[in-house]
Amino acid sequence: MASGLEDLFGNQPPGEPDASKGERRRAMVIAAHPDDADFGAAGTAALLVRAGWEVRYLVVTNGSKGSDDEAFTPELLVTTRAEEQRVAAAHIGVQEVHFLGFTDGELVYSRELLGAIVREIREFQPFAVYTHDPEPVIIQDSFVNHSDHRISGLATVDAVYPAARDRLNFPEHIEAGLRPHKVRELYLWGANHPTFNVDISTVLELKIEALLLHKSQFDESIAPVIRERWVDEQGHAIEQFRRVVLFF
């Protein structure tokens, strides 16, 4: 039997869908590259799965530039990283991974990109969407926020509101049998001013294992770095988000 959100998330649980309104226990994690979803929200995704939610990953780019290893051609890297993401997602219980296939490092904001994300949202109809915070160029004065992250995040925010909601946006989706959809909660990782903490202490090792399954990207040396980055002064492992509860 699935645990309740309060049991798994403690005193700051995410919102609960209202079944009487047709809302479903579904969350979509939209990430720029293979491995970004696991960095940003794998712990939270694992907790949602344990609570009986259906979680889907959507990867915007093909990851074709993410290696210094000369043994990788772009084509080999694309297929390798896609399979690594599928395996890592399955390891934490994520049921499906979809790929949009835009070229890594060359992502630009476009109507095509927006429409592709809107279509995925309308097809899956998630209650909550998790993605990159599109605003910071520099995160916590420590990290440069990759342009693919910023563009993926911005396009996702715009897809959530108002594009996926409004039936006159992308009417070809409606003609294909997809309905407009209202996402109820939006969570942005990589925020300079997060407002929502998820204690992932019980699934931290699962998150690390998922990241290590991206073998083209990481080896065991990253495990202590991950523990240091996500564990706070009280010894709790935390994923942080900027949370937006949508009313429309």
C-alpha cells in the first residue's frame, strides 16, 4: 500500500490531486539533458513513486556534446546517454522516459520547442511539473546555469502557463485528440531563492545510484561530492525548489 505524502515528505508535503476534479497523481520532470532530471529531482521523484504517483521524465536535448572522451562520436553518445537515462529512471521507479531530441548545446527558444513540451503535458496530464529554474544565469554564485537549462526551463514554464491550458494554442493537438490541461503545481530546481525543501534522506543513496548509472558521465568519485552538495548542516539530504501553486 502506498504511503501518504505527509508520511514521506514530512511537514512540507507537495499538493495532493483532487480526484473529484479529475486530477491524477502524476508528475512530470522536464530536463534539458540526460542526467539533469536525476540531479534536480530524483529524490523527490522516488518519494512520489513510493506514494503511488506515476512519474515521467521528459528529456529535451539529445546529450550529444556531453563528453570529453574521444571514443564517443555524437551519434554513439546520443544512444548511450538515452539508454543510461532509461536505466537510471527505472532504478528509482520512474515508469517512462520520453526524449524530444533537440541538439545538445544548440537549443533555442522556438514555437517548435514550446509546442513539443505542450504536447507532452497534454498527453500525460500531470498534476505537478518539475524543471530547471530559467531565471539564474549564475546559481548561488557558484555554477553557470547552462543555456540549455535556462531555455528548457523557460519553455516549460510557458508550456505550463498558459500554452497547455489554452485550447487555441496548438489546435493541432486538439484535432489529434489531446485536451488542454491545467498543471496545478510547478517546482523549479537550481533556484537562487528556493522556497520548498524536500527531505530526501531516505532515498539519497538511491539518487546517487541513479546518477552513477550515467556511466558515460560519472564514476564513483562523484558520490562524496553529491553527499556534500545535498546534505545540510543538520545532516538531512535536501532537494530544493521554487514552488509555484497555480490558480486559474
